[in-house]
Amino acid sequence: MINLDVFRDLLLEADPNITKYDGGGTENYTTWTPGGIDRGLADDEDDDQVQRVYVDRFTKKDKDPIVDAIWDKLNAARIPFEYERDYEPDTGYIHHIFTCYVAGTKEGG
């Protein structure tokens, strides 16, 4: 499973303007945010730590090539993810939400 630094680099390949936490200030923008860590235990010891990372693409385009690029990068790297799409009527944005799973660390990113 890849770590958070490698994950960030993959996202930058899909969208060079992606930012951590806050939007990029453009009409269409992508953010990524490290989330919680799920811990697995075996024999009372940490076995696996999996970190959720949220990738949010806000766009006013119905067919956005950045969404496709993110999807393709995640698939190619075999990163597990869930995908949702929502429409935000107050802003007019289509909100693409990728919940991804990478190797977690105590620091959380």
C-alpha cells in the first residue's frame, strides 16, 4: 500500500493545481485532505494502519477531464477508493468526492 507522500505525487500528476485542505481559488479546483486512520490489531500489537484521504473536485463542467485523470491515476496505482458525486445548488458546483485508502502513520500526514 502506498504512503501519503506517493499518493500526493500521484494527485499532482492528475491535477498540478491541487491543494491540500483549501481550494485553489479558481473556478474549477481540487483539494485533498488526510482523514482518520483505521488501526488493525493482531496479538495486541498494531498490525495495519490505513489512512483515509479525501479528494474533492469542484467543477462546473459536466464532463471534467481532471475527474477522469484522478480516477485513472487511482486505478493505475491500485489505490482502493470510493466515489460519490453531488450537486451543490447554492454554488453551482458539481462535487466529485473520492475517499481513498493509503498506508497510515501515527502522524497522520
